[in-house]
Amino acid sequence: MADLDLFGGIASIGVISSLLVSAWQARELARQTATNTGIAAASAMYNSIERLHYVDGCIAADPSIGTYFYGGRSLPSEADSRAHVLVIARMLADTLDYGLMITKLIPDTGSYDGWRDYALEMRRSSPALVWVVRDHPSWWPALVGHWSANPERAA
């Protein structure tokens, strides 16, 4: 009987040790998951900002088109200039849509209001952007949804 008690005590120590190790592993897994989620969020936001920098680089390379994006200027009537501005407007729409999508999908970016505010400001300051988005709303669902949820105020 003493051997049975000894065996039961050893088994109990084994079970308790196993539970403690499992709890430690679960805690470490949760910590690693939180770290990885944070890294994914930072990486996605970095990617969004890099995309925006690329678009701004295209605008900076031709300063004459800046007012089509940041100055409220209507689309140019000359065909080549119009095509040039519309290409960059589509790139900007892609960038804004991606940034808005990321802030919605990745919880750690949820409080990053910069993209939401910027998308609204760009609607106000870029008729070219508004034109391309209205021309193909299904191409930029996050941007269209955000604009729809935040209607423009009457001036």
C-alpha cells in the first residue's frame, strides 16, 4: 500500500508539473502572438506609408501636377496631362484604400486615425482622386465605404 501511495504522489507531481509547463507555454504563446501581431501591424503601416511616399514622389517629380492632388484644382483638359494626372490619382486611390483596409483588418492599427483623416482630406483637395473613385467605385471598396460613412459637409 505504501508503494501505491508513493506512486500516486509521484504521479500527482508529474501532473502538476505538466500543468505548470502547459500554463507557461500558453503564456509564452500569447506573448509571442501579441508581439507578432504588433510587428505585422507596424510592417503593414510601413508598407502603407511607403506606398504614399512613392505616389508623393511621382507628384514631386512633376510639381506642376501638385495642385491636382493638394490644391483642389480640376482635372486638366489636355489629353496627355489628364492621362498623367489620372494615373497618379489611381495610384493614390490604391494607396488610400490599402491604408484604410489595413487599419480595419489589423487590430493594432485600429487607433491609427491618420489614414482615415487623410482620406477625407484628399477627397476635399483632389477632384482627380474623386473622379477616378466615382468612375470605378468597386476598385476601392474601403475608400468608398469610408467616404460614404463620412459625407462631406456643406460649405
